[in-house]
Amino acid sequence: MPLLDLDSLTSYPSARSDCDPSAASDNGQRLSVASHGSTSSYFPEDDSCANCTDDDSRSTNSLHGSFSLPPSVCQHSYRFGRRYQTYRDDRYVLPNDEAEQAREALTHHMMLEALDGRHILAPIPDDVKMIMDLGTGTALWALDVADLYPGAEIHGVDLSPIQPSDVPANVKFFIDDIEDMCIGDAVYNYIHARFLCSFIQDPAAVIRRTFSKLKPGGWTELQELDHTIHCDDGSVTDDYPVQQYCKMTAKVTRELRGIDVQVAPKLGTMMEDAGYTDVRSTKYKVPIGEWVRDNGKDKKYRSLGEYMKYAVDWVIPPMCALNAPGMGWSEEETHEFVQKCHEALHDPSHHSYMYVYVWMGQKQDDPLA
Ligand SMILES: C[S@@+](CC[C@H](N)C(=O)[O-])C[C@H]1O[C@@H](n2cnc3c(N)ncnc32)[C@H](O)[C@@H]1O
């Protein structure tokens, strides 16, 4: 399993490098209709956005297929010194710049470490044909899966045009809003979403839609972090800044955005309500920080703690910038709080951890099919 060089990650990756709105050469800033594959897929390209139209109707960029893209999909907006997608810009709380993409790479490797190198836990056949990755992001998972299942067609969908352009022929990307779309006309044997459900307003509705887009016998798998801090030895108290951050984020995102960042344990019930059978989950403990003993036995958890330390450290600044007005915090207060969290994350005396849930459920095989 390829691991990131964590030694090189001693500081927060620069978000400023791609923060200049006049810099138009970013790989993720231009989209065009795919030169291969389905006409309804759009791949980021470096050259001009010839496919943009002034028509901002959703049908221009949905999985239903069409040939043009609205300008809003191709641009980015800038706030708090970070870059965000403009398509449905109020939908997603995190930036899409290089710094966030680096964080996404980190969490991708963290998940592979947690799941012992496995991308998929559901019992799908080796000859699986159609795979969907909801909220694909930079598509690291989708691209790995395309290699693992060369006979399958992988569709990745996201709000942000940040997918690479040089991809295998069995991968297609779509820019769309999962909360609104019908996930196109295709039907899938396996639908996957990682770190998505705790960022959307109505995961139950999305889960119902996945059910309708699965072939009988197909599986959906949801890999999700529960943003709740746990501790078994009393070393995390209410004044632990990272605990305060988690509680503040849960409250503000719920009250101001209608998003439940602690939805992970509830996803199984939503899957059952949607009609899935054989719904089950596995829970993985992920320490936050390097507090786990550095011995052979706990090596995996030590490594997960290191990944998680950076993943949390890098997500706190944009989340706090976004939520500070909801908390009534000034810029200076926000900055001080972010600094306190940063120091706490690097202090191994707080033995905090979170759980990652991997839920899976099957759409019952149709005996008449
Ligand atoms: C935390 S990232 C996870 C990316 C990827 N699944 C992974 O595990 O590396 C969440 C992704 O979901 C996308 N996303 C969030 N809400 C969405 C929506 N309503 N429709 C489509 N994509 C969405 C974001 O743009 C972002 O790329």
C-alpha cells in the first residue's frame, strides 16, 4: 500500500499558491466535454472553457447528459484566503484548493491504512460492471478502483471540477449536485461514498436514490467519519480545544446549514428505511494525534493517529473561518482558537479518538430477473 511521507508534512500546506483569482491555469479550473467515453462526462482541461454556455440550467451538466457547461461550474470563488467551487457554492463547506486536495490525499491513505489496504469491503464480484463514486473529490479512490477492476466502468460525481484529466478509459467524471440529481440513467452494481454523508443536508434522501439506481443484487457502501470525540482515560476534558471545536462545528453546521456531522452511526437505519437488506457495519477506531505507544503492536494506530492529527489540523482553519460568524467570534478570536487547537493536536497527553463507520447494504436480488 503506498503511504504518504508524513515526515514531510510538518506544516500546513500552503493554500495561498492557488488563491489568486487571476491565475487561470489551475488544472481544476477548466472543464470540457470528454474526448472519450460518454458524452455526458466532463473532464478538467487546461485550455479555454469552450463548452461553457450562459445557460445555468442544471441539465447542462448533469449525469443525464448534454454537451455544454455553465460558466459557474468552471469558475471558483475565493474567501478566507481559500478557493471554493462556485457550482452550488453554498452546498459544500470545505475549499477545493491545493491545500484541501493534499488533505484529501492524506485521508485517502489514512482510510487504506484503517481498512488494511482494502478500498471496498462489500462482497462485490471480481467481474463487477458498473461502479459509482459519490463525492469523488480528486478521485484517488475511483482511480485505484479502476485499476483494481479493469473490466468495470467507474463513474465519479462531484460539485467540484478537481478531477485529473489523464485517467484510464474506464473512468468518467460528472459535475453535479448529489442532493438534487437523479444520478443519471445508468444503473450500478456498486455505489460508494466516502466522507460525504456528514457534509450533505439529506443523506437519507441520497441513500434512497442510491437504492433506486442499484441493480438487484448490487451493494452500496458508505465509509464515514463520526465527528464525535471519544476518550477512555479521562485525558480529554471539556476545555480540550479540539473537543470544543468538534462540539462547535456540530452545533453550527446543524443549526445554520441543516447538516449533521455526527450522522455516521445513523446511516444503517437510513439504509434499512430505504429498502436495503443485509445492512451491516464495521467500526474503526482512529486516534487523533501521536499518543498511541510507538511499539510494534500498535504501529497501525500510531500511524492512523499521525494521519488524523494532520487531517484535523488542516480542516480546522477553514471550518472555523466559516463558522466564526455563527459563533460571534472576531477574526482575532478565531485565529487564537485555531492556534490553540493546533497546539493541542501536537500534545500527546490528550488521548482522543474518533470512529470511522463502514456501512454496507444490498438491494435484494430479483428472483424474476
Ligand atoms: C471530504 S471530500 C471526500 C472526497 C472523496 N470521497 C474521498 O474520500 O477522498 C467530500 C467531497 O464531496 C463533494 N460533495 C459534497 N457535497 C456534494 C454534493 N451535494 N454533490 C456532489 N458532491 C458533493 C465535495 O465537493 C468533496 O469533493
